[in-house]
Amino acid sequence: MTQDRFEAIMWSLHLSDPKEDEENDKKKNTAEYDRLFKLKPLYTDMVTACKAHFQPRQNVFIDEQMVASKARIGMKQYMKDKPTQWGYKLFVLADSSIGYTWNFFVYQGKSESTTGHGLGYSAVMDLLPFSLLGKGYLLFTDNFYTSPALFTDLSKKNIGCCGTIRKNRVGFPKTQTNDLPEKADRGDMRWIQSGKLLFVKWMDTREVTMCSTVNQVESGQTVRRQVKTAGVWQNRSIPVPDSIVDYNRSMGGVDLSDSLIGSYTVRHKTVKWYKTFFYHFMDIAAVNSYLLHKELFMLRQDPAQKNPVTHKAFREQLAKEMLEFAEDSAATPPPHPTCMPMFFGSGEMRVGKYCKRCHDAGLLRVKTAAYCMSCDVPLCLTAQKNCFSLWHSEG
């Protein structure tokens, strides 16, 4: 396709009805105004499709995902700890084992929490549709979401939780009796049990604080770390809490999804904010499809194919099949112009050409100023002689 053709398509790309957009714009600065209205049709279909084609395994996690943008719009966020620091923020629920994006929503900015427990609590509850997802899952979160109130409420719904936690959270034990010493050694740990909640402090390079409703304190697992003994650094095995082992194993899914999206993203610059989401949703769909392909490959165990196709080969095949689908479903060409008489030139300066029907009949020098717009042949059209009608009636 030519550049002009591509730009014409992009200029006319809308994800919602422009007339309905105008009606929504009239509601600005009111409670009925929807900031994501231009995005809603595709947004809703994407979330529905993600849930419909895959059921997560037992371990799931929730994290933020950034969509890069420099747009001057209120929804843009800044996150200093993310590789993409400026852009739109998505809250994502994904499968821990493969990184499949199962549910997500776009963060629109600060608003009053309906739960009374803050954004982290509300985000988790919004991403866990209990009637559809079911029970028995193990949820992993980072310290933005983790709170005793959240973990307690999810435990009542038969969903186990594990995550890092901030020590200033409401409900975190404030006792100093069982705290780590000021200069703790690597591998030192302290813990407190409060009902189903287990709080663990562990010294690594710095102090790590965990909260869990599914783990024991420790079961003899170790990790290799550099430890300074008598002024000499040595590589030694130190004890590690079970919650940290499980957390490190299950919290890398969003980074995996971001990596797959970044490898072959379709995103490019645009002045329309909703088109940025359009590109990102295409990337999510393509990555989820690739992950489903790998899962189906493992289930089928085809002896003729030892390994699933690479991400690049999958994208190439996907593009090829989409082009074939587009050719098969191409719109029918517009109907041929209706046969109508037109005249050469204008006014008194009409140009005469030899009549096609008269010429075929042997009358070589009969001129006419009329012609058929569809057939593009000159034909006599006067009160005395109507070759136009005779030409079309004769076939």
C-alpha cells in the first residue's frame, strides 16, 4: 500500500461513532462525561476477548503496565521505577506462568475510592471478577497493592495472597520486640503471625518485608549470596523465607509481556491519544495469541514439529493470514457508471466526433456532439436520429 493510502486510512480511523463522541463532549465537566468514550467499543471487546480464550492457572499477579506517550492529557502518568516512565497506566491481571494478559483497565487519574481502602485495594477488587475467575487462586502483588485489609478480605473469598508490604500500612505490626537488629546479617529473619496473616522481615542487601496468607515462615530453602566474613567476600548459601521464593518465581509476568510487546510493537507516533491505545491493544492481542499458540503446541505434542514457532515467525504468519482475510472480505467494487448521454465541450464551442454506430453501419462521416458516459463512445442524439437508444437496445 502507498503512503498516501496508509495515511488516509489512519486519518479516518475511529473507534467509536463520531456523532456519539460529540454528544459525550457536550457533557464535559459533569458526572456523566466519559473520558474513555472514544476508546470504549474496542476497549470493552479487548477485555472480553482476553477473558474468553484462556483460563489462568493457579498463580496470578497484578502489576502496572505503561503505554508510552508524551501527550498533554490528564490521564498521563509518571512512574520513575518503570522502563517507560511517562505514559498511560494500565492495571493488569496476568497469569504468572506465561504472562498472558487476562484482565486490565485504564487508569483515568485520581478519584475518590468507593471502597474506602485506597487505589491499590480498589484496583485488585476490580480486576478479580470472582464469578468468572472462580476461587482457589494464589495472588501475588507488590507493595503498592499489599495491605492486611486486602489479604484478609481475599482470604475470606478463598484466594490466597503473597506480596511485599510497606511497613507504614494500616494493620502492619508495630512491635519492636521481634524486629531485626540495626546491623543484621544477610539471611537473618523475623516473623509475626496474626490470624491468617504472616508478616516476615528478611535481610538481604537491604531489609525485605513480606505479607502472606499461604506460606510458612521457611522450610529450609536457601539462596546464594555474597557475604563478607573477616573482611573477605565469600559466596555462601543463606536461608530465605518461602514467601520470597514464591514471590520471585511468580512476579515477572508483566515484564515478560512488556518484553514481548516491545520486540515487535506496531506503535508509532500519533497526535490522537486514542490511537495510542489502539496500537497497544493490537500488541496485547498479538502477544496473547502467540502465548496461546505455545500453549496449544504443548497440548497437541505434534511429533512432526519439535518446537513452537518463534515470536517473529508467528507475527509474520499472522500478518500474512490477516492480508489473505482482508482480500477475501474486500468490499465489492462500485457499480459501473450508468449509461447516460453527455456532450463534448460546452456552449457554442461544441466539438463533434464521428458517431460510432453510424461508422459501423458504413456512414463514415456522420459527426455528433453527444457520447455515452459509461460506454465512452460518440453517438448521435437528435430529434431526427437517436443512435444512442439504438446502440444500447442492440446490445
